[in-house]
Amino acid sequence: MRIAFIGLGNMGAPMARNLIKAGHHLALFDLNKEVLAELGALGGQVSASPREAVAESDLVITMLPAAAHVRSVYLDDDGVLAGIRAGTPTVDCSTIDPQTAREVSKAAAAKGVDMGDAPVSGGTGGAAAGTLTFMVGASDALFSALKPVLEQMGRNIVHCGEVGTGQIAKICNNLLLGISMIGVSEAMALGNALGIDTQVLAGIINSSTGRCWSSDTYNPWPGVIDTAPSSRGYTGGFGAELMLKDLGLATEAARQARQPVILGAVAQQLYQAMSLRGEGGKDFSAIIEAYRKPQ
Amino acid sequence: MRIAFIGLGNMGAPMARNLIKAGHHLALFDLNKEVLAELGALGGQVSASPREAVAESDLVITMLPAAAHVRSVYLDDDGVLAGIRAGTPTVDCSTIDPQTAREVSKAAAAKGVDMGDAPVSGGTGGAAAGTLTFMVGASDALFSALKPVLEQMGRNIVHCGEVGTGQIAKICNNLLLGISMIGVSEAMALGNALGIDTQVLAGIINSSTGRCWSSDTYNPWPGVIDTAPSSRGYTGGFGAELMLKDLGLATEAARQARQPVILGAVAQQLYQAMSLRGEGGKDFSAIIEAYRKPQ
Amino acid sequence: MRIAFIGLGNMGAPMARNLIKAGHHLALFDLNKEVLAELGALGGQVSASPREAVAESDLVITMLPAAAHVRSVYLDDDGVLAGIRAGTPTVDCSTIDPQTAREVSKAAAAKGVDMGDAPVSGGTGGAAAGTLTFMVGASDALFSALKPVLEQMGRNIVHCGEVGTGQIAKICNNLLLGISMIGVSEAMALGNALGIDTQVLAGIINSSTGRCWSSDTYNPWPGVIDTAPSSRGYTGGFGAELMLKDLGLATEAARQARQPVILGAVAQQLYQAMSLRGEGGKDFSAIIEAYRKPQ
Amino acid sequence: MRIAFIGLGNMGAPMARNLIKAGHHLALFDLNKEVLAELGALGGQVSASPREAVAESDLVITMLPAAAHVRSVYLDDDGVLAGIRAGTPTVDCSTIDPQTAREVSKAAAAKGVDMGDAPVSGGTGGAAAGTLTFMVGASDALFSALKPVLEQMGRNIVHCGEVGTGQIAKICNNLLLGISMIGVSEAMALGNALGIDTQVLAGIINSSTGRCWSSDTYNPWPGVIDTAPSSRGYTGGFGAELMLKDLGLATEAARQARQPVILGAVAQQLYQAMSLRGEGGKDFSAIIEAYRKPQ
């Protein structure tokens, strides 16, 4: 299949590589010439603009840092919608606000293009391994068209509803995740301060009503879960700055919807304080350090 | 075995019934004459005081509403420690602060009595069904002595460490639970306000990093989990007032330990606001109603 | 003086009226034809576009609802910067984010126009009475040029620094105001619940370290201050929706600056909850109702 | 007058000294023999117990660290109520929970003693200078009896209502103070991060709706107020640990009254985090350091 792939950053590049490996013909665009050259050498076709990349393609995928880039890549004079053929299945995998996703999709519809959103989880590791989760907001027909291709980059392809619901699913999940991780941090640090063994406490929580992914899979207390970032100095994993980005999207969407998110807003500020202290590059589970005596 | 059982309220009475059913001889005490008479009719021996109840017993169990009652039942002139024989295994199943648990246990040790703490989870339903979880703080020897008896009232008997750690485990778990439930409420209500189907959203969260007991087993959105209190008008379950009690114990223990619990403190206040509105008798998952437009 | 005045809403219209009364010749623009006609009848000159309004003017004032309107009014083809003469002193009185203020000012500078920001406080009452406070971000020269005109609409004309600092001053002050009002609400409601007379409590706070404008001038407890909105059913005053707007600007500016505002974020969510309950039209001091038993 | 003064710590000792200086005959008690000897040398009469101290006294004053001490000093076998003559005006100046104040006063009433509460503000400096504020909970008759004596130790003697209301006034004021200080810290730090001069910002706030004691008298930004602790490295002043004590009393009283105090609870946790970092000995305005980039 001829696929246009636009946005070849930390996530986009390995995703595109998996599609090339799967035998597709890729038309590529990014502002970074180096990564373009590198993927060109693997057989991709380097384009001069999003418009050029999509011109002959049967499917379009974009993976960009933020809403402003999505608007620009789709709506500019040299953008996707200026070059795309009506009827081409299109999906944006960026994590952005649901409203922008809907607005750009509407602009696409005006050109006869069915465009969905499909933000991912799984990080750069999942992108390289082809084990990402895609949360897809799309019509049934578009979802059917996209699914086989997304499966070549990921393991779970979840249909969340109409366009925009992929973004909604992601920010709601990550809002809860950001809260849970702080909840686990408070519980573990309190238990430790009061004198219970943290391994024992984690075991009890994990078989009781406090059980959650942030405790049983990604526990922030060092040594409780060998494979968690907490057991390797909070390196790797999901950086606090990325969590901040998602909480920013969630609280902003909540603000527009006049929907209170009290713990979510506090969580955002606590990660913000972590960022202010210069710790934003660490895995987000390092938030627990704010609850421990400085060593 | 001759067991003294003191404190026959909503939890204590069904627990004692299970021990009578299991064939033990029970010496009973409570201030409520009716429940004493009722359990006496099942074969228990009614005592005039804690002191009298424990005098001939091989094991002592107490189940009381709060720390003040525990102090009084153990330390008063007519109390447990005035009548107990040295060497009698003793366990308090009340949910109280860890410090009181340790202090009363110390007073017991001075009389040659090894006393542990074993707060429970599972509610009145679990007490009746004999499926409680016991979080036990006790020496190894005491734990071994208690375990067979606790198993006649519960399903999971967890050894948390020395005396006091049972309370610590319970309040840390419930601190996290109180936070998680609000986190799930915010995520579900936000998703709904933004336009995703709540059943779909819950499905995504439950197979992703937001996964937790409050979402996959006890989801606060009506209809998501058929067996959850949210699907029957927030009746039954774990009342908000009980959650308030446990969060009060957690934040007070944290205060004494100079340990911050930021989300925990906010959670406590949000359940407090629910109580102020006269909703404290509902299941604690009804906290989600604060995040929904009044109907 | 020939003054272009663009944006004639609840605030802009009375401000423009005061300038007409002071003898200036006004060139007016707004999308609302009625208000245009009304002010035209007072002697103002109705324009067909911002561009037309500014063409012959010696000074330009804008007063718009949000950043998007400011961008559009200044930068569109028919906008201020398309028609303005180089050297014309220009000021935007809208309350918007500091970054937009700076960006639009930069675009103005490229046309040889010195443009400042001067958001106001004092509400529609102050606008009508000509007693507004203007927080002005502008060069010294521009401030000198603007001051005499602003004085015809307000009482306090404060120079805050370079362009953007007017907005910063306003959102920082209102961030604190939003927090203080909730702090006073919690203190008053707690005192009442514990049994002290609220009038006495307010008196003590107002002569002690809790003293603040939200307590001594605008106390949210009904009857404490006769002239406060709390003493007339929370009508008039500064609506909760306006407070929400300003807290939204503050927390968004904080997010971009990686600056935590923990209490500010909680305050925003509590006003949001008030809005969700359908109370957003009340004066913001009605937040105290969330702390009182439903009547 | 013969006055019994019990509790001669950092606050009590200078208060007692002022009464000796004013010509009263003091009967003194404290567990610390050194301070007893020191005040004895100034003419006070050293007693062996509270009971002995009050036996011949015309008025009784106590100044103790916490509720447990108050209970013990009044209710023990060797305590105040065991020795006091019926009709002796009695006042406790400790800062404790309102409920204990009421309970001990009730026990006093049973002995024919009218006992009030009169917690102070003004710190050790005010105690030495005789410029304290007394918030007095007492009957009208008792207030009249106490006032002339309290005036020899303080400047503002405020009658708050019946017994307990002195404590209520103090904890409500300090709840608000703890919140306001963090509010000012967030506003000042945000303004600084966004680029406004902090001196200018403070000036604007102080003449606007954000105005409060924490900004205009005790501003946490160094250099804004020359006489504030922030301008001398956060030394002296009102220690964060003392603020923590008062916020603990406020949130605990709120808990018992089922009264939410959301911002108050967050404020308490933020000072707690400050204490965890080992900064609890600094003036409470040093909370602003949590909002600034580490230097």
C-alpha cells in the first residue's frame, strides 16, 4: 500500500520503520532532514511537503508534537488537505486536544476525506517493538480501513467512537493515571514513615481495594517491582514532562467543558512543581521523591 | 476453644456468630443488652464486663468502634487487662490509629499478654459470609495462634508485621482507595462531558494504565459494573462516613509522622463535603455525583 | 482628541460613553449594530471596520472578550494594524493572556505602532462611574500618552512595566483574590459550625493576620458587610464565570511558565464545580454556599 | 492581686514576668525547675504542684503546649481543680482544640469555678513586650474580671463569646492566614516567572482586591517589606511548625464538625511537606521557596 507518513520524531520514526518493514511503500515528510534521509535509505520516498507526500497515497498517517503542528500540517497551503485525493483514509496519531481533532477532521470532511484520531500509548519502546495501543476515534468504515495498518505498528487497536474520542480516551486514562501514581506514592511513603515494610504493604494493596497499575506494575517505591523505572533510578519510562502535557490537555478540555477535575488539577500542579525543581526529565513515578525526606 | 468476644456491633455480631457456628465456646460482652441476649440464645455466655469475659478464655477478640473504646475496654478497672491470664493470645480487630494499637499492646505485654491488631475489610457482608480480609500486626508466634480462628471468620489472613502494622496496612490501602475512587469519578465524568461512551471509556481504562479496583470492580458510573453500588443507587457497599473515618485516621497518622498526604487530604475534604450535603450514608462511590450536573 | 474605540460590550460601551462625555471625538466599531447606533446617537462616528475606525484617529483603544478577538481585531485584513498610522498610541484594555498581549504588540511595533495592554478592574459599575483601575503595561512614553485619557475612564492608572505586565498584574491579583475568597469562606463557615458569632469572627479576622479584602470589604457571609453581594443574595458584583475566566488565564500562563499554582488550581476547580451546579452567574463570593448545609 | 501562673515556657515565662513587674504576687508552677528558680528570684513564689499554686490565689492563668497538658494540669489529683477555691476567675491561654476547652471548663464549673479560654497571638516578641492579642472566650462577668489583668500582658483583649470561642477565633483566623500566605506566594512567584517586577506587583496587589496582611505586612518575597522575616532569611517570626499545629487543630475541629476545609487541608499538607524537607523551623512565609527554582 502507498502510505504517506508525516512526522518522524521519537515516536513517528520507529512507527514508519515498522510499516516499511511490513512491505508498504512510504511517502515521508518531516522538517528534520536527517531522519528523512535515514528512512529514505530504508526505501521510503522523501517528499518536499505534506502536500506532495499525500498526493499519490492510499492512506495518510500523521504523528506530531502538538495541536498547532496538526493544524499547520493539515491546513496550510502546502498541507495535507491541499494535496490529498478525496476518499483517502486518514488518521492523526498525535496526542492533542479533542476539539482540534474534531475541527481538523471537519475541514477534511469538506474535502471528501474521512479523518480520524488515534493517539497511542506504549512509548518509544512500544513504537520500536510494534506493540503500541491505538485509541481510535473514527467512523466504522474508517476504523475498518485503518485497523490492518495500525496492527502493523501496535498490539491493541481500540475503537473508542467517533472522531475525537481517541483523544478523549487517552486524556481521561492519563488523568486517572497521574492521580493514581500520586495516590500510590502517598500511601507507600506514609506506610514507610509509620513503620510497615514497603514490600509487604505493596503486596497487601495489590490484593486489595487499592490495587492499580501504578502499584502492581509500576510501583514508585524502589525495589518493589524490578522492572519498574523506580528500580533503575527513575530513568526510561514515561517522563514527567509528558505526563504534564497530558494533564494540561485534560484540565484544559475540562475547563472548556465546565467540568471540575479537582484531584487532576492538584496532580498537574505537583508534577509542575517537580518540573520546577528540574526533575521533569525523570519518569513520572519519581513524584514519590516529593514525599520522602531528602537523602 | 473458649474465646472472649467483646464488641458485638454491625461487624462484631456476625463475626461472633461464625465462631459459635464453628463450635467455639464464646464469652460475650457488649453494652447493648439486646444483641447480648440474641447471641446468648445461640449458645454464647453473656458476661457482665470485659474483665469477666476474658477471665476463663483461651483467646480474646475485640471489635470496637474507635480508639477511645479500645483504651477503655482494655485499660479500665473492669477491663480486659484486669482479668486476662498471662499468655492468652489477644487480638483487637477494630480500625483505630496505629499508635493506640501499639500503646495498648504495650500495656498488655506488661501483663504477660501478647496482643496484636487485625483490622478487617469486607464490610458487614463479608462479616456475615465469613469472607473478611484480616490485616494482622502480630509477632510470628501470635500470628500462628490467631490464624486458625481468624480463618473461621475470613478468607484472607495477611501477616503485615509487628503490632500496629495491621492498622497501617488498612489506612494506607484505604487512603489510596479514597483517592482512586475520586480519580475514576473525575475521569469518567470528564469523558462523559467530552462525549465518549462511558462503557467504552471504562473498558479502555480497565485494559490500560488507569486500571484499578475502583474502575474495574466498583466503577462509580451507573451501569458500568452491574454488581457495583453505583448500579443500585449507591446503596449498600462502603458508606462515605466509613471512608471519612479511615481517611481521618490516615491524615492524623500522617500529621503525627510529619508526612504529607496532599491528594489524601483533598479526598478527605471532598467526602466531608458529601457528608455536609447529607449524602454520607451513601456508598462512597457516590462522590461522582459531585462531578455531574444536578439532574 | 480623535479616539478609535473598538469593542462596545458591557465594559466598552460605558467606557466609550465617558470619553464622549469628556469631549473626545470617537470612531466606533463593534459587531453589535444596536450599541453602535446608540453610541452614534451620542455623537460617536460609526465605522464599518476596525481598519476604518483607526484610519484618522490619534489614539486607539480596544476592549474585547478574549485573546482570539484581540488577534482578529488587530491582525485581520480589515483590522487595526491594516489601517493605523505609524506613531499612533494604542492600548488594548481586554483581559487576555500576557503572551498574546506581547505578540500582538510586537506585530504593532513592526508597523511603527507602540501598543500597550491595560486590563481593568472595577466591573461594569466602575466602567459607568469612571472609577476603573487600569493596570498598564507600556513603555514610559506610551504610558504618558495614555494616562490622561485613561484617567477620564478610571481612578487608578497604575504603570506595571513593559507591555504584558498589565495582564500579569491582573491575573496574579485575581489568582490571589480567588484563593482568598475561598479561604475566607472556609474560615467563616468553620467558625459558624463550631459556634462563634460570624459578625464577631469577621471583626477579629479583620483586625488580625487573616485580614483581607475578601473579608473586610466583600465578606461572603450574609449580613457581615451591608454593601457586599452576600448581603443581597449574591447578585451584582463579580460573577463566578468571570473569576473562572481569570483563573483559567492564570493557570494557563503558569503552565506555560512551568510554575506551580497549587491553591490557585484547586480554587479554579471549586469555582468550576459551582459553574457545573448552575451557579456561575452568581457573584463569586457565593462559593461559600458549597461550605454550608443545604438550607 | 495573688495570681497563680502555671506553664512557664517560651510564652508563659515572659507573660508572668510582666505580671510580676505590674506588682502582682505570683504563685508559679512548671516542670522546668530552672525557669521556676529564675522567676522565683524575681519575687514569684515557687509551688510544688498546680494544686498548691492555686490554693491561695485570687485568679488563675495557665499557658501550656497542648490539650493533653491542659487536661492533666486541671484534672489530675494534684491539679488546679483539686486545689482551687470556688469563685476564683480562671483562664487558660493555651492554644488547644475548642472541645477540650469546653470540657475542662465544664469540669471547672462543677467545682464552682468560671473558667474561660484566651489563646494569644503576637508570638514571643509580643509576650515579652506585653503587646499580645488575647482572644477571650468567657462569660461577661469573667471577661470583666480577666480584662484588667490580661491588659498587663497584651494590647488587644477581644471578647469572642462564651468559653471555647477564643480557640475558635484563633484557629479560624490562622486557617485563613495559612491559606493567604500560600496564595500570596503563588501570586508573587507566578508574577516573577512571567516577568513583572515583584515590588511593583506587591504594590498593585496591596491597593487592589488581593490586598491582605500576608501581602502588605508580611510579604514572603524577599525585599518587598523590610521588616518581614522574608527580608532576613525567614528567621524569627511565626515558625512553620507552629502554623502546622494550628492548621492541625483547625482541620481536626472541622473533621469533628463534618465541615469541609479544602484549601485549608491543602495548605496544611504543603507546610507538612516543608517540615519533611527539614524547613519547619523557618518562618511560615518561607513556604514561597517551594514555588521558586532551587537557587
